[in-house]
Amino acid sequence: MNEHIDWHEQENWRSRLETALKANRRDAHSRYFQLATAGLDGSPQCRTVVFRGFLGDGDHLLAITDARSQKVAEIERDHRGHAHWYFARSREQFRLQTSLRLWDASGDQAVRTALWAKLSDAGRAQFFWPEPGAPLASGDSLTVTEDPPANFCVIDIEPRYVDYLWLGKTHQRIISERVGSSWQERSVNP
Ligand SMILES: Cc1cc2nc3c(=O)[nH]c(=O)nc-3n(C[C@H](O)[C@H](O)[C@H](O)COP(=O)(O)O)c2cc1C
């Protein structure tokens, strides 16, 4: 190991992210982050999604989406994703290189069903709209169901490399890298 690198094996980017979410909770938008994927033509594609929590006690983040959306086709083709957060109140940036997996009606249903149960009727209604991106048609009436519809899809976001930047009194940048089954962290110049 390079002796000039300051490794902190015990530290965890997840606790830093949880602290930031708490410190910024008065800003509703602190639950939103940007998720970038590779477009079908290779071009970068980025959009805002809602953070739906961590998967159990682990490091994976969860989001939900419509299986008919463009991002799903992109993730099926290329599992790499980039998640980005900026917390204005605490002046922290998180940039996460991630691996994305999709859970639809054909996979394990536990998390999918739990996330569906937490959605409001308005949140559920979005999954009953006609094809996303299709021309808007008027007069469509919406129904919602207790069980998730086939197009309700969970995005399981597994971080592998996290670049954390804090623009506090002293600027701090910490790189967290997944090595085997554990994380290694090092402070670097911002
Ligand atoms: C504040 C906000 C929150 C959003 N949350 C989600 C979300 O949780 N899941 C989602 O699929 N799209 C969400 N969207 C819409 C996406 O940003 C995007 O427009 C949509 O998913 C289509 O993206 P795609 O064509 O790249 O698949 C949100 C948009 C905004 C502005």
C-alpha cells in the first residue's frame, strides 16, 4: 500500500450520506438525486429521481421507475450508472460510480412490494398512465391497485466508488473504493 495515502478502512461514506440527508431534511429536494446512464447511442443521459432509502443495512440505494421509461432500456444494455447529490445546506457533494440492477415483476418481490406499499395514490397513479413520452391524451381516467403493476420497477443502485467533497471551512475530499467485500477510504486534495 502506498504509504503516502491515508487509508481509513473503518470509515464509511454511507454514514456521511445519512448525516447529510438528516442535516438537509428541511429541503424537500434533498431526497432527490441525479442518476446518469449511458444512452443507447452511448451519449450521457441524466435525470432526477427520488431516493427511496437503502436496501436493508447494506450500501445499495433504491429508486423506482416505470419499466417503459428510456432509462430501463439503457440500464438493460449497460449496467453502469452515476449517481450525484449536492446538499446545499451542508455544502456536500457525493458522486457515486455505481452498478445498476432492475427488479421487475419477474424477480424477488419483497423490496418491490414494500416500496409499492409506501407510495401514495398519486405516486401509484403515475404507473397507470399511458406510455411515458407518448403524446398526451386527454380524458384518460386513472385507477390504482394494491399490488404493483408489471411496469413498476425498482432500481437497485450498488455504489463501487464514491467521491465525497465538502466545501466547509476547510475543503475536504474523501475517496471511498470498494475492495473485495470491504471499503477503503483515503483523503485526497480537493
Ligand atoms: C423532482 C423529480 C423527481 C423525480 N423522481 C423520479 C423517480 O423517482 N423515478 C423516475 O423514474 N423518474 C423520476 N422523475 C422523472 C425523471 O427525472 C425523468 O424525467 C423520467 O424518469 C424519464 O427519464 P428517462 O426518459 O431517462 O427514463 C423525477 C423528476 C423530478 C423533477
